[in-house]
Amino acid sequence: MRSPVTGIVTLLGLLLVVIVGYMSLFTVQQTEQTIVLQFGKPVDVVTAPGLHFKAPWNSVINIDKRILDLENPSQEAIASDQKRLVVDAFARYRIKDALRFYQSVGSIQAANIQLTTLLNAALRRVLGEVTFINVVRDDREKLMQRIRDQLDREADGYGIQVVDVRIRRADLPEQNSQAVYLRMKTEREREAAEFRAQGGQKAQEIRSKADREATVIIAEANSQADQTRGAGDAERNRLFAEAYSKDADFFYFYRSMTAYENGLRANDTRFLLRPESDFFRYFGNPTGKKAAETPAKP
């Protein structure tokens, strides 16, 4: 028959085996790489995901192997043309050498601080060699590549690979932006005034040309009208002369009827003339002859 002491010892032994076994196993995730430490000193680096063994007295530190973000606060830089720039940039990096990373910086928080300092220095060096226009418009892509290469070389000593660096915004400081805006506004107002002056001058030239052409056209039209009226008057006189030569009595009669039509209006038939006037010659005698000219009846 087994004694109670033997059962307790067996149970304690099994419990110890379980604890030692548990302490001898560790898991590496697909997104991690693990450093095995023995009394605080690294003895192994495990990058393959899965279940792994270690000495029970060893400890492990998990380090992320995914691409990490580095958000850099806005910094001021001076371009080669002495223009101050406010640059907002960010970087993407990953830990390629976990052991060197652990020995140099120790944690991601410390790495972010160190990389921020290096990124700001690279920004000032690269942007200080080019003009404001190169940064804002012409060579922005090339400048970001140069900054990334410089930062990657400096971060290599920390076991870090810089994947990308991007300049999110590069602009003048607020006070400089206002000054530039006012200068641009003044320049645009000057150009607008110049365009308006040129337009006014062009409009005046067009109006002057139109007035000159209108004067010429009116003069030509008046000349042609005068010629037409002259020809009409000549033709009328010719017709009158021809009519007079053919029948003088009818000619006088027609002229008198025309004078009656024009002179005797509906609202005003007053005349200050003597009854014996030639105007009334057809009133007393249809033939238009005066009484003295009328032959006496036999």
C-alpha cells in the first residue's frame, strides 16, 4: 500500500515537470521576431513562426517585424534661396535585425525618438541644397528619395530599414504666406488694371475706326442721295418742260391743282391774297383765263 507521502511527492514532481515544460516553451507569431535572453544577455534570435523551446530560466522579448509608422511633427527648414519652409513629413520602417535593434535602442518608442532626430536632420540637409520651387513643385519625388536613402543609411546601425519617406506638406510659414498672398494679390491687381487699360485703348480704337467708317459711309450716302435727287429734279424739270411744250394750259392747270392741294388744308383755309391773284385764276374761270381775256359773246 502506497503511503500518502509518496503520492504527494509524485504530485509535486508532476507539477514541477509541467511548470518546467511550460517555462521551456514559447510561441513566435507571424508578425513577430523573438530574442531569447539568458540572465539579461541575448543568446538567440528566432524569426520562424511557431512553437519553440528554450531553457526554463531564459526569457524572451518579442519584437514587431511589420512595417511601422513614424509620424514626424512639422519642422522648419531653410531652402537654398533662403526661404523658410514648414515641412510635414512621415516615414515607414521595419526592424530587419532584431538583435542589433535590441542592443542599440531597445524598444520601438526609443527607436521612434531616434529616427525622428535623424529624419529632421536629413530633411534640413537635403532641402537646404535646393530652392523652394524644387521642393514644392519640380523635384519633390527625387528629394523624398534622397531623404529616404540618407535616413536608411543612418538607421542601418540600429538594425532598422527605412522603407519610405514622404513629404505630406511643404509650405511657407503663416506670416510669409500672408506676405506672399498680398504680393500676389497686388501683382494680379496690377495685371488686371493693365489689361483693363489695354482693353479700353483697344475699345477706343475700335470706336474711332467705327465712327470714321460711319462718317465716310454717311458722306457717301449723302453724296449718292444728292446725286439721285439732282437726277430726279433734272428728270422732273425735263418732264415739266416737255409737258409745258405739249400743252401749256394743262401744265398751268396741273400746277394750280397741286398748289390748291398743298395750300388748302382741312383745318386752315385762310389766305391773305387778293381775289384777282393768279392763285385763284381757276376759281372764277375753269379755263384759267382772266375776265379781260375772255372773248365777249356776240
